[in-house]
Amino acid sequence: MAVLADAAGHIVARGHQRVQTGDPTAHAEVVCVRNAGRRYGWPQLILVSTLSPCIMCAGTSPLFRVPRVVIGENRNFLSAEALFRSARCQRECARYPECIALMRDFHRRAPRPLE
């Protein structure tokens, strides 16, 4: 799940991944940005994501000039967070126990196949 919020904490848009759509780009962060629509003021928003964003999702913040990203979990899956540093986007990992447990349990139930 991902949300875009303003500085006062008001939610501007939400997104979550829906595997049922069959759209491989429908990750929570991308869906959230789509739901925000055409707007001004991206640099005043904060992106909050339950999990460490993949490279596609991490790229949405610098692309739309969102200056701050809050991540709920990056212990079980650390993805493209280095992209935030290179784009001068502030990254904060809250390490919420609920998010950590969610991803840990997911990996137990559906381990990635070896390539």
C-alpha cells in the first residue's frame, strides 16, 4: 500500500497492488501516483509506502519531484533505495513491526524461485 500526503498529513491519493488486474506495472506506488492525477504541488507531498519500493516505484518520487519517502519495511526486502540518495530525495525507514511481519510471512508462504 502507498499514500501521498501533504505536510499536514492529509491523504491526497492512495494505491495498492492488485494482482487481479494483470497489469505488471500496477504496483502500489505507481497506482497511487496515477490516482493523484494531474496536479501541481508534487514537491510539497510525501510518499509513504509499506515496503521498500522496487526500482520502477522508487523512480516515481524523483520523476515527480516528491522530496520525501517514508518506508514501512526494508529488513525482509531492500530494493532500490539508493536511487533516493542519488536523486536527493529524503528517505526515512520507519520499520513498522506490522509491515516487517507482513513481508516476513509473505516470504515464508511464497519464496522466490531460484533463477
